[in-house]
Amino acid sequence: MANLVATVDAARAAGVRVIITVGLTPKWASDRTYWSAPPYGMPKNRYQAFYPVDASAIADFTAFAKTLATTLQSKVPGYECWNEPNIWTQLYPQRTISDSAFAVHKYLKLLKAFSAGINQAADPAAPLVIAGSTAPMGDNSKYRTSPQRFARLLKSAGASAYFDAYAHHPYVPGGTANVSPLAPPRDPSTTVTLQNLPVLLKLFPGKPFYLTEYGYGTSYSLAFSLPVSQVAQASYLRQAYAVAGRYTQVKALVWYQLRDWSPTGKTSSALGFYLGLKTLSGTPKRAYYAFADGNKLTIVAPASIRHGQTGVITGVLTSTPLGVLAGMSVDLQRYSSGAWHTLKTVKTSTLGTCRFAIGSKATAYYRVNWRGVTVSPKARVLVN
């Protein structure tokens, strides 16, 4: 517990607000009834952290939650009960022959116990109990439950009395053709992304929502499917926060993760996670600067140049929190035929400046673009 307190204190000192997520079952608390019927391909009669909590250990979960909240008194704004309880890797099985809503019923017992423990801590800051934390998709099998079905069943069972806020992870599922945050999911009846988030918001209209995981990977990962480019990652990050900002119920969108991770720590593998704002080596991706916000590109262009002569366009790239941005690849673009076309790419100097020579036969509009992050105003250069 001391390490947790130190971590929270360090985060708070850096201006970071912390939400604590509790999940997975320790061996001593696991219900061994389910060990004999594991997920396909896994060994029988062996402990796995995703098996449900035994009924005899529910009271211990309450005690743990009380100890946690008492220890962190007033240091965190909320506690999240479990992570993605609608998928088998976190809670298995999702359904049984006798109970088609097995995971929901098990989760509700955990939520009640967790809520009781947090409230018993009598924290004067009144931290939130956050429920749900659902994964974005599910086929309502023993492996996955649709987040819509999971939330509807919780609501009908009266779960609202045991939580203050609801959480969801609106990732775009792998295999989707259009992965933009603005695109509807391939199967909106079973999937909830940012685009159709109101499906969940309407179920709990009086509750704030926390989107406690979201992101796009830039290298292949078994867990997160095909990657996008760093330019697309930065662009989607900006779009995602704009979409989330449309909903007054949504209080936070948490980007997962700050830095890429792999089992080796140094080289990519399919078992890693690469949604970070920084690479494995710690180098910032474009999404890092998009997340920091306050980016600005200026443009200075001649009002006119003579036909056949050369003109010069310059610009400066800065960030409000980070200052001038050096070594960034920016593009000079010209507008023609209804679209912007890249003419040249240069890296900004140590002063954040960029310089482009232009020669044109016709009047045109130009701009400087740091793709995925920010773009300068357009400038018209008259050729006479």
C-alpha cells in the first residue's frame, strides 16, 4: 500500500488527478467451482485471475475497498470497480447454461460490496464510486457481453443505487473499415464507440460518465489489432476529444497510454501495447503534441510575386505549454482542384522556423501543415 500512496502523491504533485481501478481475483478469493471449465484452450483446474470471486470472499472485498479509501483519504476523486467486466479476460464465464446474465449478476455483487467499502471510509472529499468500465463490444456469448446489454441489465437490477458515475472504453474494434472516432460502429447493436455513445448515456441520464480508456496504436498488437500512422493517431486524438466534448455527461476521456509498452521493454512484439503518446524509447509521437494542445503554426507569405520569379514562405511552430518546437516535419501545401496538395516538407529549425521557396505560374493559396496536429492559416499569393 505504501508504494501506491507514493505513486498517487507523485502524480498529484505533477498536477495529475488519479482514478484508482480495482480488478481481477486473487487466488485465495477465487471460486474454484469454475476452474474445471476454463476458456477454450486453457488448462483445467488451474487458477486464473479472471475466475469470479467466491461468495465467501465478498465481505473481504468490502474490507479491502474500505482500507483503500481510508488510506488514500481525499487524494483521489474516484474508485473504479473492476476493469471491463463484460469480457472473459476480466470475468469468466460471461454466461452459463443456467444464467444468461451470469457476469452481470456477479459484477453487481462486487459493485455492492465495493460501494459499501468506499462509503465506509467516510472520506470528506466524497470520492466517486465508478461502475461499468465496459469494453466496447460483445457477442453475448460466454466470452463477451455487449456493453449495451451489460448496462441495461445492471440498470434493471437497480445497480444505479450503488454507483455515482459510469465508465466505458469506447475503442474502435479491430477489423473496422473506418476507424475514425466519427464513424459509426460496424454493428451498433452490440458495439458502443464514441460515435454512438448516447446509447449508454441515455440508460443513466443522471450519472456522469468517465471514458477511462481510449486510444489508437501505431504498431501491431494482438490486443489492439492493426495500427494507424502517427499522423492518423494525432488526428484521431483531436477528433476524439472534440466528440467527447459534445456530451455534458462526459467528464473525462482518458487516453491509454502515456508510453508504449512491450514485454521486452525495448523492441516491439505482437504482445505489446502501442497506443502511447510516446514510443518505447520515450520519443514523443505527434499525438503527444496534439494531447498537449496549444500548438500554433504561423505563415508569412508575399502578397504577390512576378510571373516566373521565386518567392519565400516562412512559418513558426510553437506550443503554449512547450515553447518553440524544433525538428518537426512540416509541409508546404497549395490548394488546387478542390484539395490541398503537399509541395515540400522541411524540418523546423532550433527556433521552430520553417522556410520554403516557391515559384508559381498562377495565383494560389498556400498553408503550412503539421499533419495531424495543427495547420497555419491560408495565405494568398498573387502572381502578376
